[in-house]
Amino acid sequence: MPVFLATEPRPTGIEFRWDASFDLQHDPIAYDLQVATSPNFLQAELVFQALGVTDDELLVPGLPSGTYYWRVVIEDTAHADAWQLPYDPWQLVTIP
């Protein structure tokens, strides 16, 4: 199921958060967090990526100052072709 996205600045970095998703067949869920310099999320534009995250939040330290696009891809880990994007396909975050 799709989720909502949010960020929270922390003293040690930026916390990326999203609602917990669920699978209608009760298969395990994992999330791929991607932070990029454009909403295309091309490999050359990624500044951070964490694959297979099982929590619904991740603290990312050390991102350089700037404005970034971020998203999570929700994966059904039992079926490689089953994935879902959030309600918003990406969100902006500005690192001071």
C-alpha cells in the first residue's frame, strides 16, 4: 500500500520517515530510500541510497548542503516484480 513521506532535521543529520506499508497477502515488506539531485533518480544523480530497509525511518548523516529529491520504493520481498511508490512520487528536502 502507498505511504506518506516526511523529514525531520536532527543534530546529527536528516531523518527520513514514511508510514509503514503493508502487503495484502501479508508478505514481508522492505523499503529502498533514494536521495537524488533531480526527480529522475538516475544512478548518476543519487547522493544516497539504502536498499532493503525494514524500518519506516532512517537517519542519514553528512549530506552536503543543498536541495534534494527523495523517495522510497516499497517492495514485496516475496515477489521481485511487486513494488509500490508512495502517494507522492518524491519530496523535496533542503539541507542547510
